[in-house]
Amino acid sequence: MTRLARVTEAMAVLVALGVALVLVTGGGRVAGVPVTRAEDLLVLFAGLVALRALLAPIRLPAIRPAWAVGAGVGAYAVLMSFIVVTRHAALRTHALDLGYYVQVVWSIARGHGASVTFPPMHAWGDHFSPVLYVFVPLAWLLPVAPVLLAGQALLLGLGGVVLFRYAARRLGEQAGRERLAAGVAALYLLNPSLHGINLRDIHPQAFAIPLVIAAALAFDARRWGWCAAALVLTLMTREDAAIAVVGFGLWLALARGRVMLGGAVALASVLVLAADVTWIMPYFRGAPYPHLQRWTYLGSSLGEILANAALRPWRWLAVGLAPAKLLYLVKLLAPLGFLPLLAPRALLAVAPALAMNLLSVDPILVNHRSQYQAFVLPFLFLAAVDGCATARSLGGARPRGRRLTAGGLLTAGALASVALTARTFNDFTVTRWRLGPDQRAAYALMARVPPDASVSANDRIVPHLATRREIYLAPTNVGRSEYVLERVSESPVPPEGYRLVARAEGWVLYRR
């Protein structure tokens, strides 16, 4: 090892210690500059590790790949569960992304059906997610919000095991190839889009990520029943998950050469989607399907949108190829070392889900850390495995100095993943999860609300009071709810017909 490599390694160790110090203390000032975000130091650490790898090879511990993946999955489940549960405890979760699903699961568990009250409706009229019934038995025994949050973290983490098994089968189970499979699983666990989905409260469509990969593993293992079960569960996550199953049909046709079977799966999925949005959900909602507004420039119905997207591409070219959307594609591919590009047939399976995002006029769909990547990610991971196999064969066919190695691309992807997901580490900082006067005051006021009372509450309070028949997102239903719990800034004086119960640290509780 050269002297410069040793210096770089020592600097990386010092920066890693700095990351730990910021997490434990909340940070401070260095030479007058505030250092309070672990992500800044983590990006510097990733850069130093990259430089160190260029200066001299880095020797990794001799650990069995399967054990390494198991340890990584366990660490992911524990650490991400810590983040999401402490975010909830620190009042950083939201009414519509957690409180909504807490009330749905609680209502089912109490025999009231899948009902919600913000706004009052049958939940299957807004999003058709019968997979939530899986959580009902746990809701009989444990607090609903932590069950949903930790359950999602565990399910997403287990996707790393499934992907490792898929990659090991695809690449071969020799020692070197199994290490490559573990490397792909590591990219899964480090993926910034996966982290972003996990941190955005609860979204049932996120379960499609491990389920689609499981379907691919089952298909390659000729476990047809398990493959079908994984696809059915994918369809149960949300109505638009049919898009992901259409992609799986393309994967069967293009990556596995099963054209007739793939076409049948894709056609059946389109029919399921049409049934969901045309008949099933309008039946529960009492009104037409409400979530097509992101593509109304292509048509007013599902059929019109699909037809115009296919037959009139000039309508969407400017939307789909905007610079922000091209950058979005880079942010999806860089954490995978651009390996999916080496497997174009497998990569084409992502087209339906990617088209849904690229053709939308809503920028949240092209936020690479949003839940709308749930139908994109599984196909990128499957293509990355095939790309890894291609890179391995190309690397052996070129002179040593010009080899495109699978290991090198996996390393590049890992460094890009760390840089793009660095903000996740901020949530380990003690100042993010330690309760302050603001949170403690909110909990004290929540304790004064009876469990069967109707409440109109602040967005951050709703997830904590959602296990009741009537909970509303303020100012909705103010004037009819028995209690109002809001920020003083939002409701400085009692609404008409209410009296002050208590006020503390910027929070106020009124009773009618």
C-alpha cells in the first residue's frame, strides 16, 4: 500500500468517526462552520473510500456471501425500523401517508370494514389495497402504527434475500459468482429509492418490490404456484400495481422467451386494472376513479390515455423527455452502476411503470425517492443481475487494462448509492428522534382526548389518534368534531362553539 493510500485511509477513518460524533451529539461548529448534518460527512467519506480504492485494492473480509447478505438484511430491518418508528414518535409522520392506513387496518380489525374518515369513505374507493388484511391479526395484539412501519421495513429488507437468491441462481453458485450476487443484494439494501420509499410513512404498493422479485425467482425455479401467488399479492397491493404485473409479462416474453405466457399475463393484468378502476372502485366510492388527473392531457379515461400514449407519441414527447426527467433516470441507474443498461431485454420490462412516471405532469412521480418508484425498482434490480452477468463475460474477453468488470460497476453503484442516500443517515442523529418540549406537550394534550371521541387534528397528530371511528384532518369537520387539536398558529382562538381545554408549547386543545 502506498503512502498516499494510507493517508487517504486514515482520513476516511477520521471522517467516519466524525459521522458517529454528529449522530451521537447532534453536531456543532468547526472553525465557525456548523456541522450538524451527518450526510455531508458521509458524502465526503464515500469520496475518500473511492479515492482509496483507486490508489490500492481494498481487501474485504472473507465472509460467506449468504451470511453477509443475511447480516445486511437484519441490519436494514433493524435500522430502518428504528428510523421510521422514531420518526413517528417525534411527530414526523403524516395524516394521509400513515394515519389513513392506521385507521383502515384498525377499522378492519374492529369489524367496521375498510373505512376512513378523511374524507369519510370506504377505503377501497380511494385505493384498492386488500393486502392490508395481512396486518389485521397483528393489529389485534399490538399498536397499529408501529406494526405497519416496522412491518414495511422488514418486508422491504427481505427483498435483499430474495434478490440474492435470484442473482445466485442466475449468475451461478461458484464462490466468485456468489460474491457478485451478494454485491447486487448490497446495492438493493443501499438503494436511495428504496430508502426514500421506506421513509415516506406507509404505502402498500411498496410491497410490490420484493413480491415481483420473488415471482421472478419462483419462475426460474419452476415453482409456478409460488410465482402466481406472488403476482396475485402484487395485484392486491394497489389497483395500479397491475402496471407492475404487465411489466412482469414483458419480462417473461423478452427476458425468458415465453412470449405467449408473457402476453397472457400482461393482458390479464390490463383487464384487472380496467375492472378495478371502471367497476370495483367506483362501486365503493360512489363516483368515478379519481386518480387519472396526472395524465389528463392524454385523455379523460384509462382507455383514452393508453390509446393516445401508444398512437400519438407527439403528445407526450416534450413531457416525457424533459431535462428533469432525464436526470431522474440517471438517479435511478447510477446506484446500480448502470448495470441494467447491459441487459436491454430484461430492462424493457420496466417500460410500463417508467412510462407511467415519465408521462405524468406531477413532479412527485419523478422524485427518485418517492413511493412511485415501487413498480420501477424490481425490474431495475432484475436487469442489474443480467447486466452483471454481461459485464462479467465482457470483462473476461478484454485485455486486463481495459476490462469492464462487474465488481467495478457494483463498487461504483455502491458509492453512488451512499452519496444519494446520505440524507437517510440524518435520521439517526439524536436531535431528530429525541423528544423535545414540543412533542411532549403534544402527547400530553393527546392523552386528554377520550379514545371514542371524534377529533379534528393537525396533520402530524392524526397518525397518533387514528385508532377511532372518527378522526379528521383539520380544519375538516371543525364545528362538528367533539375535540380540535391544532397548532396555535393555525387556530389561535377557539372556533365557534368550542372552549379552550389546554394550551402548551404552540399546541392548543379545544372541546365543543
